[in-house]
Amino acid sequence: MDYLISQPQSGSFNTEIMRQMPDFTEIDITETEFIDLLEVSMMPIQQFFTYYKCAIMEIETKFKVLNEQFSLNGESNPIEFIQSRIKSYGSILRKLSSKDIPRSLDGIEAHINDVAGIRVVCSFVQDIYRLADCFLQQDDITLIEQKDYIRNPKPNGYRSLHLIVAVPIFLENEKRLVKAEGQLRTLAMDFWASIEHKLRYKKDLPEEMLNALAGDLKRCADESARWDAKMQEIRNQLEDPAEHPKR
Ligand code: GTP
Ligand code: MG
């Protein structure tokens, strides 16, 4: 599931179940009873995903507020755009199987950190670290894990700053801590990752060719990192020529 919409997938899941609805003339239950039963049994699942949707709303708001505040300081908005998504049922089930995690809502909650995903895309690398620092300093955010694939890119060239956090959501009678994965990256990192993600599934090619293409992709990643560094340098020179003289 790619990052496009901040809607849980429960609608499409329901549609899938409805498509497989039994022939009620053959079983000892009326259609109304079946629908009632379905609604009752779906409720905990829908509620479970609603928590993640709320966590996304909380985190998106935090980044939007920081974006506004940075622009009040006379700086341009650091965030280009934010994309969020709830992990699809299919991806969750595949991850459960691959990691041998119990197939239960408790299993998902305990072991899958990216049911809620928030991607924050910035123009400049320095803004990523400033935003991440401000976000993590907030006293209701708990950092669970940080992976800095900008300072330590993956061997294939992937770059982004990943923050696994827990955020409280306030419900009618309770406060729940919900985990979410934040991915902060520049436009250039996002451009590379989006294309690499699309190409990753084309594996039915000779190994030699795949190796050569992986090498090309890695060179593109390194080249776009140089562009990011250059753009940062240009901005530093424009904003503070005395501190960053043109070489
Ligand atoms: P999993 O989420 O179980 O894979 O845990 P992990 O520890 O491997 O997480 P990791 O931080 O490596 O990646 C989490 C997410 O980052 C993925 O779901 C992607 O959205 C993104 N990502 C990580 N590596 C790559 C990559 O090589 N290419 C692209 N396009 N995206 C990546
Ligand atoms: Mg992974």
C-alpha cells in the first residue's frame, strides 16, 4: 500500500466481504441477521483502525503547526507536502506471516509499527532534522526507534529519516497510546524512493540485468543526494552570505 490517502481501508474490506455473502436460502440465518452479525464482528476491527486514523490526524497536525510556526519566523515553509496512509489488510497479513506474529489485533498492535504512516516531504535536508527535533521534543511524543537512513543510507541508496513514535489519542473515556511511523525526506529522496518502489516488483529479468539496474539506481540515489547537498549550500549562501561565502 503506497502513501496516498489518509483513509482506513475498512470500506473496501467490507465490500470484499459483501461480494462473498452466502446464499441465505441455503443456511439457517436471515440476511438481516447475517448483516447484524457482520457489523458486530467487524466493530472491533473498525475501532482498531480508527485509533490509527486518529494518530495520523494528531501527527499531521503537529507537523502542520510546526510548518506554520517556521513560516512565522520569516522563513519559508519547510514542508512541501504530507502524505499519510493506513497500512492495507493485505500488507498487514503478509507482514504477520513473514515475521511469525500472531494473527490477532493484539499481535498487530504489539509488533507492527507502521499501521499508521505519515510521510513528511521537505525541500531541504536541514529542515528535516529541525522538524524532527521539534516534533520529538513535544512532551506527548515518545520516540520508540529512530532510523537515520540519510546519514546512513541503505545499501541500495534509499534515504529518509524514520521515526517510530507513540502518540496519545484522547477518546471519550480513555487515553490510548498509538504507534506510528514518520518518514521525513526531501523532494529528491521522495522522487527516488517512489520510482525505486515501482521498479522493485519487476524481478522477472536476468540477474545480470537486475544487478546492472540496481547499480544505476544506486548512482541515481547518490547523485540526488549531491543535489540535495548543493541546494542546501545555495540556500545557506542566500540566507547568510557572510557565514557561507560563495566558493
Ligand atoms: P519493516 O517495515 O518490517 O520492513 O521494517 P524495517 O525495519 O525493514 O523498516 P524500514 O525502516 O527499513 O522500512 C520501512 C518503510 O520505509 C518501508 O515500508 C518503505 O516505505 C520505506 N523503505 C525502506 N526501505 C526502502 C527502500 O529501499 N526503497 C523504498 N522505495 N522504500 C523503502
Ligand atoms: Mg523493510
